[in-house]
Amino acid sequence: MDIDLFKWNQTTISQDTSYFSPPVDMRQSVSGVKELPPFPATANKILKLASDPLADARKLAEIIELDPLLATQVIRWASSAFYGFRGKISTPHDAITKVLGFDYVLNLALGLAALSPLKAPVDGIIGSKSLWIQSLASTRLMAMLAKHIPMQNRPEPQHIFLAGLMHNIGFLLLSHQFNKEYLYLNNFIDANPTLAINTIENFAFGYDHTQLGAWLLQVWSMPKPILDIVYHHHNPNYRGENHQLNLLVFVNDYLLGKLDIGDAINQICPDTVYENLKITETECDQSLEELANEIDEIKSMVSGLLA
């Protein structure tokens, strides 16, 4: 690692650097990639089941049971203190019928299966532990926030869950496909702890995790609402299709940053975000306070997922 590059830190990045080339230009690396990780077989089966009018708990459980690791994760999730179920959950079918419900488990299993082949180092602010804590916290916080949004503006629950779980998939692809650049970025972030991470990415690479994630999901033919959010979730001014869901992810990440969680710790949230979501800052802070009481349980779940 060229240590001189880290002298190009907070002061330089904060200036107009449009006339600079990125220290490490990823665009050439990306254009040289011939093949991305394939869409996992289990995730593909779940995605197909989602469009089956005869889909039921039994069919979903049968798919999940073909993947022992996924089955264990679903059972552990349903057994979490979040849901307060006092009985024993021993099968994915129990998780579906007794605790979580069909739609919830379908989206949970789809997200977990899709993310499973993308590996990243455990530690670091964009390490797998931090990313999973942000993802799981997002699925909870976004659901809480959505309750305050008027029905006519409220995104679909299944899209809220998948967006929360998968919106930072680009970081995992960066580690999986471009490990040298991933390690470089981790060091660059450590050297500039007061800057927004996506600002550092664009300065360092001329590229960021939103572009990488959208690239992968497009190859995987994932649902368009999730692809849109993966690409736009750091842009509060996006007003295209699914922009309400995008604003929900944006404010979610901003709020988690207040708890020192995720990649938006130094992100600013414009007042227009609350106005367009039809939600108040007070309602957001109340939801965040409620989530803060669950963080220890979320961290425990992440430890189980990474075990």
C-alpha cells in the first residue's frame, strides 16, 4: 500500500477534485471482468416460487431445507427474542407457520441465499460483521419507520425488507471480486473517519458500491425495486420509480449512523427527505430509540449468521 496516498485525505477530498484522476481507478478493473458470481441456485428457486400462484409454506420449507446453512439461519431468526415465541422452532416449516409467516420467510430466505456466496473479511467498517449488523438493523428500523408513513406513500413490505437486507451488497461484491481494492478502501476509510464513505469511494476509485451492487443485481435479474435502491440509496434527490422506498433507505442509513452503525455515519439528511416521506424527525427519533434497545440482540444474531 502506498502510504503517500493517505496524505490525500480529508482536506484534499473535501476540495473540488474534478480535475484529479482517482488514486486507484477501478473503472478499468470493472471493464475487465468477464464473469460475475452466478445467482445462487437456492435463491433462484425461491425467486421462482415467489411467482408461483400455488406457492405455500410446505413448498418454501422444502426449498430451504435443501440448504442446511440457510435452514439453520431461518430457524435461528424465528427463535430470536424479537418475536417472543415461547415454543420450540425446529424446522423451517415451523418458522413459517408458527412465527414469521410465508412472505417474511420467502424474502428472508431469498436475501440470505443471494448474499451467501459473497465473502468479505469479518472486521472493519465495511467488513462482513458491520455490514450484517447494518443490514439486520435496517430490516427492523425500516419496518418501524414505515408505520409512520401514510398508507398511500408506504412501500410494499417485501420490498422494504429486501432493500434493508441487500442495499449494501456492492461492498460484498467489492471484497469478493476486487479484494485488493477492498482492502485499500478499508484503509482509506480508517484514515478519514470524519468523511462520508461514498465520498471516499468516489474519490479513491471513480466508482462506488452502489454501482457495483446494481451491476450484480442486474446480471441476477433481481426485482427492479431492489435494483433501484441498491443503485440510488445514497442519493436523496432521486425521484424516479421507487423513490419513496429509496428515501426510506436513505433516512434509515442516516439514523443508523447516529448509532455509529453502517456506511452513513457522516451522512447529512436534508429536510426534504422527511417532507417527501411524510414523516417527522420526532417519529424517526422515536423509532431509532426503539431500535437501540434491540441492538444487542441484532449483534447476537449476526454472530450466529457468521459462525
